[in-house]
Amino acid sequence: MRLENLQKELNKIEQRRATLQAQISKESAALYTSLPKKLGLKSVDSLVEALLPYASQNFRAKLGTRPTPAAKGAASAGTGVKKRHEAKASGATKSSTSQRKVQQKHSEAVKSAVKQDFQRGVPGKEIAAKHGVNFFTLKKWKRKWGMTKATKSKAK
């Protein structure tokens, strides 16, 4: 008898779980479908399309999309970053690009602007944000340009 009672109780719990799961699905669908209207857009598709320029390259690759012309212009022209597929189109050699991951090449204009900012005393984090260059890349460039302070060696 005890086993039958436990089985009945389990069935009730599973039915309650299914009811709650259906309620969660219904409420989340209502929430997600109302979000575009709150932002002044017509549909979820238009919301995704509006957010796509801000998505990571990995996410866009999962979707099988490329950046929109506006986003591409903002990413390439604004930061002076040249992507691997653009480098190939310009005739870059295979050795300058990696097959495993997308390498970025910063234009000389960006490097020059970064160097000028360093000379003006602008902090590295601000330069990185302004020019869209990784902070550690900036440190490498600064070392390459001889703009780092010599450190005292530890005497033992």
C-alpha cells in the first residue's frame, strides 16, 4: 500500500511540475514578445536585427550572418581594424592570417593616433576604449615604441 501511495503522490507532483512548466513557458513567451513593443519595434525579428551590430563575431557566426553595412563601417572604419577576409581581398599573404582564429590588423592611422594619445599622457584604458584596441595590445605597442619606463632590477 505504501508504494502505491508514494506513486500517486509522485504523479501529482509531476502533474504540478508540468502545469508550472507550461505556465513558465506561457509567461516567458508573453514577456519576450512584448519586449519589442516596449522598445518601439514591430517584432522580435526587428529587435534581433537591431541588436545584431552589437553582437559578438562568434554569435553572428552562429547565426550565419555578417555585420550589417552600418555595423561593418562602424567596426572597421571607426577602429581602423582590418579583418582576415578583408586582408585576403587586399592580397595579404597566408602567413599574415591565421586559419584557426580571426586575426585583426590595426591600420597605421590607428597606431599613429594611439601613439599620439600616449604622448599626450592619456591613460591606456581610455585609449583602448577610444580606438577599439585591446589594452594588452597597447602595452605591447608601447614597449615596441620604447615608451615604457625602465624598471630597476632587483639586487640580491
